[in-house]
Amino acid sequence: MKKLKYIIFAFTLVLASCSDDYFDVNSSETAPTTTSLAPQLRIKGAIENTTGTAQYRGTREVLGIMQYGSQNVANYYSETWSSFMTTGSYFLWQNSYVYALPNTADLIVLGETYDAPNYSAVGKILRAYIFGMTTDQYGAIVMGDTYDGISSMNITPGFVSQEEAYTAIFTLLDEAIAELGQESSIGLNEEEGDVLYGGDQDKWIRFAYSIKARYLNHLSKKSSGDLAYDADAIIAACQSGINSNELNAQQNFGGGTPENDNQPFSANGYGSSRMDYFSDFFVNLLKNPLNLSSEIEDPRLPIIVPEAINGGYKGVIIGNGLNDESGDDFSLGNGGFYTSATSPTYMITYSEVKFIEAEARFRKNDLVGAYAAFKEGVLADLQKLNVPQDQITSYMDLIDTEISADNIALSHIMIQKYIANMLNPETWVDMRRMDYSDTIYHGLKRPVNVNLSIFPNDDDWIQAMMYEYNEEDRNYVNMPNNDPLIRLTTPLWWNTEE
């Protein structure tokens, strides 16, 4: 029954951009639906499904790994890496392939049909973004055999390796950048559907370069072949990428009555239950982000984290729950800068681009350049959060006092990037690339009550996600090994040293 339900569900494709609900889909069978709407009527749905379904679900189940938010109960499965997480009930896979990717495929085909290469370009950028999130959580994924807007649905698709996926992602981005330089018959914001950049193609180009820099930077452990780490290529992509907070790629919310008009992790959002409280690790990090002997709180702390009802800022230990303590003693997860009704979902920001550049310059031993990019990244994030100018000045002066080109460390860059990328699944990529190091992320510990049957040793951390049982039921012949003892503990291709 589960198998039949999933197959029927999988044939229900694509959202119309005029829909008020992410999950209100067009009727269809196995055939493509690209001729039902012009591209200007499809772009909004493509963008909103990238953030509202794919990215949201890509964040939701790994919150307990990234350690931003905590549950109010102990032994919650996504925090202790057990139960549903080990049996394949994790839905980024479904949200990517059923909701988000079909919209991007149709946008590409419609762009070609209507002589509107700018729409094809947007489809390719969003497609690269979704494929990137998906492969970074699973490894091998479906690419060429998934819905393409032309062929009928293939319910037993083949998988490609992560290395092949990355090659395809870079190809999509390069093609998109080229197409955005061509003339188009229809403006991207013809029907006010471009809710990301209001039809500004130059901003889309910068977005594409920023995503390219992100994925090039993931290759920090690769030293051979066409996908070897290349610091200069990363820096070049950053310099062509987002160059101010005004260009941050973000999905905005109105905070209205419909649930999907609210930030998913806000009190009225559909993911509110996953952010009961902020985590102990995150709150403590904000209390001493520079790891000084005398703690100096980050000015972003009271902006991001609500004060507890009984006063002060206190997070819940991951996997521990409230443990008979009063919830009034802890900082609620809903209501801060990132978790209020009108808080945006950020795809990639100027601050992340600068931290990517800082890491690349650090790795090529350009420490002066690394420090300059690092400072610009911190400043951009402070300004994004509207920190008062006097506090910005004091914090930047403190950084100049404590850090310089002579002593900048990878930890400085990664901690500030961790703070700036709140609720972005990209953080999990970074934590794995950094081997979950408590030298990089001071104070980082495994969750309390972690699943010892799969992770028995103190240095065992979760490395990938299980493929969903739906995929295993109908496509087990093509799917990689889904034994939790292997899937959850085996590093992905980009996380394997060469």
C-alpha cells in the first residue's frame, strides 16, 4: 500500500506559481505538463518549492546535527540519530524529486519553447541548487533519469555518483550564466513571479557564481582529477558572486494567515515543532564566539535568540530535552531574527560568499587576503542582522585586537560562518568537512543519548542520510546500499581525503 501510494503521489507534479499553498499541485499523470502554463507563470512556484519544500526539509531533519535548535523532549530521533532516521523516513528526497525538481525541469523546457533563455537559466540554477543539497545529504542521487519536462516519469531511475553529480551541477551553472547573457522574449518578472530578484538578470548571475563558489569549496579534500580543489577558481567565483547584502538570495514571508506565508521555523510555520528551543551549543557559542578566556557576548545573541521567560539566554542540550527543568528557564526557538513569522529563508548570502573566499585564501596561504575577507564576512552578517552601529564598531575593534593576518585560524572563519548560516543545511556540509572538530567548533559535542548501536565511539558522527523507504521499495535494484550501519557512517565522496 505504501508503495502504491508513493507511485501515485509521484505522478502528481509541479506547483502553479499562483497557488497559495506549496502543496497545491497541478493535476497530471505520467506525461509532462510543460505546456499548461507559460514560463512567467511558473517561476514563482519553482523558487518557492526550492526553499519552501526542498531547503526546508533539508534543514528540518539535520537541525539536531547542526545543533542550532533543540527539542523539549529527550531522545528525539533526529537529535540522537535513531528511529525514523535509521529506517528511511526522511523526506528531503521526496520534497526534492516530487515537488521542487519538476518545476525546474518545466521551467527549462518552457524557456526553450518560448524563446526565453533567461527562464531556462533560472531553472538550471535552481536545479543545481536542489541537486546540490540532495547529493550533499545522500551522496549518489538520481539526475538524468529524473523528470525532465519532456519524457514520461521514470519510476525506477538510475543513480549517479556524487562526483558525477558535481560535474553536472557545474555544467548547469555555467550554462545558466551563459544563457542569462542572451536576449529573451519575456522578462523574468513579467507576472511578478521572480520573488527572488525581481527580474534582475545580473543578480541571478551573481547568485549562480555564488553557488558555484560554494560547491567548488566543498572539494577541500580532493586533490586530483577534474574536480580537484582549486582555491583560485573559488576566489574568482566569489568575486563574480553576491557582493552586498542587497543581493542576498532569500525567500521572504509576509507573516499572514496562510501557514506557508510564515517562516517555516516560526511559531505559526509548518516546522515550528522542530525549533522548540535554541541549543545549548549555539547559545554558548554566541556567548563566546572568539573563544576568549574572558567571555564577551556576541552582539547578535539577543537578536537571534529570545531571552528566556525567567531571564537570560540558555539553550537545551541536544538529545537531553528539558529533563524535568522548566521551559521558562530556556530560550524559545521561535521568535528570533531567523525564526519569526516574517523571517526570510536564506539560500546564500554575501557573508557566506566572503567566508568561502576567506577559507580559499587561507588554504592558499594568502593570510592577509583571508583576514580581509573574514572581516568583511563578519561585518556583512552584523549589518544583515541590523546590529546597532556602535556595537558593530566595538565588535570589529575587538576582532582587530584579538585576530590578525598573523594568527587567523580556520576556526575563526568557520565559527563566524556557522553563526551567519543559521538554519542553512550548508552548515552540515561544513561540519563534516571539518570532521566535527571541537578545535574548529569549540564546545561541540555529540548529542546526549546518541544511538550507540550505530555510533559506539566518541568520534563517530553521522555522515549521510538514509534513502527513503519509498525509493527502496520500488527502486532497490538501482539504489546504493541503504544499510544504516553503512549509509549513516560512510563519508561522502567529497569528504574522503585524497
